[in-house]
Amino acid sequence: MTRPTFWLRCEKKEFEKRAALTPTTAKKLIDAGFEIIVERDQQRIFDDSEYEAIGCKLVENNSWPSAPVDIPILGLKELPVSNDPLPHAHIQFAHCYKNQAGWVDILSRFKRGNGTLYDLEFLEDASGRRVAAFGFHAGFAGAAAGALALAAERRGEKLGQLNPYENEAAMIDDVKKALGGSGKGVKALVIGALGRCGRGAVDLFRKIGLEEDDILKWDLAETAKGGPFEEILNVDIFINCIYLSSKIPSFITSDTISAAGKDRRLSIVVDVSCDTTNPFNPIPIYNINTTFSEPTVPVDLPSELPPLSVISIDHLPTLLPRESSEQFSADLLPSLLEFPNRDSVRLWTDAHQLFQKKLSEAEAVA
């Protein structure tokens, strides 16, 4: 009988150091009878030798296109733009199920190759909760980036390149140092504060020294009245951590910012949700994703108003690549163990049905 196999591909997104499968979880899969093939990757936070030491088979970087088509390809971020057909089963975040830019082109590659997409964002348990998510570390890192941007703005500077940290303690120390030793006196508002992402943002703010009363924690109850929300303009940092599934009133607009005039306190917006190209984006004050090398984008405002910057990096957890990968991979492991029975296990059959539905939608508008 052929051993069940996963092929861990390299990540081609710049600065992406995370891995969907860590040596820790790879070892557990191997112990359960799986074969794990790992592409060499100098960008990944885990050394190739860590995988080799626990029994993974190492292959050349970016060699997955030539892998046997019956081997599922496991990755994190979206594949580079291409017209090449995709014949494999891919387990990854594809960012194409909510009508994001290029979604039809992405899905057409699977159609032409007769491949399958199991999107990690939509692997859900029986209660509809995602089985694995980077939400906590996305919020944690997003709040850190926001605090660093605020510190730079107070110095009259633009936030420079962000680089991944070795661990959480190093990140906290760096942020506190940038703020002069503590975040005390900084005021922040987190929308989506009860979710994984929001809890991460709140945790970072606490650990850098914000006073509890200066961390405004909003969720469904606070946003039920519908935006825009004037309260956002009265804090230093606004963090958006919601999971967007349908159109909602905007949280903040260029008009409300302009109406606040010169007395506006808000300096930094961190859109951790990063629905930049989603037509329902509730923060319609910017239109590009930012990057680790260029973390902020200025909001276009009249010159007499104080500046306002947005951070919209779509892979923030890679600022803490080892810790976030270990947490995510451990959460994903039980589902990976069931993948050989994907034709009968509800989580995987639901994911396949959703793929077929989205494929049909893409064909209808192509």
C-alpha cells in the first residue's frame, strides 16, 4: 500500500518565513505513517537540516510542479501569478473566494489543470470555526507594527523596513524601546477584539505598557449601530481585526477624517484583516497592500491636516515566523492526519464542495 504523502513547497512571497508544516508536526505525521517531502528553502525560518533530521525527504527549491500529480502540495501563501495549469491538489491560502483581485484567473488555473484547491481559510470544524488560523499572531504583530509606525510618526519619520523577530520577547522589547521605554499614554481601539486576531492585538498592547482603559475593545455589540465611528478618530492607533463576509457600513471614511480637522488624534490605521481589494472593505481610505519593505501608505488628505498612515500587510504573522508556524501547524495537524480519507471526512468534503462552487462562479464571469 502506498504511504500517504505531503509535499511541503517553498514560499515565494518576499519576506515570508513561515511554514505550513514545521519539523515538529512533520515528525508526528511521519510517526503516523506519512511520507513528508520538503523543498529546500533558505527563506524559511526552519533550517532544511531540521526537517532532514526527523526523516523528511528533501528536494530542490520550487520543484513541486514536477511532482507526481497524486501528491498533495502543502503551502501557505498564494502561488506566484502565472497562467500555468494546476493539476495537483493544493492546500494553501489562495485569497480568491471573496472576489479579490485576480480571483477568476487563479481558479481558472485549477480548472485547466483539473487540480483542486483546499483553501486553508475555509477549513472549518462542525461549529463553523476555522480549524487553524494565524489570527492571534496577525493581531499581535499588527499591533506591534502600528506602535512602531506611531513612534516613527512622532519622530517626524516614516516607518522603515520591518524584519521578522526571533521571538515574542524580542518584538516587545523593540516596540517598547521605540516608544521611549513603554507604551503608556498611547490609546488604541481594536475592532473585532473578541476574536483570535483581536485578542492578539490587545495582548501586544498590554505587554508594551498601554493602560487597560486606553485599550478600547470593540466587537459586535459596539459596532451594531453602524459606522462611520467618530471614536476611531480619538485614538492614536486603530486596529481592524474583523472577519469580513458581507457588506457593512464603513468604519471610517475620508470625509469623516477631513471633518475631524486639525484636532484629530488618529495617526495610524492597521488593517490586519487586509481586505484591500474586497468590494466590501469597511476602511475605504486606501487601495494597496503594503509590504515589509514599505509598511505604510499615506492617506490622501488636504495638506493642512495632520498625516494619517495605513498598514495593510497581508502576512503580518511572519514577523514572528517560528512561533506562529508552530501554533498554526499544530492546529492543522489533526485535519492533515485525516486527509487520506478526504472523500469521506466532512471537513475535507466541505472544502471540496466550496471549491467546486467557487469554480462555477468563476466560470460564469470568465
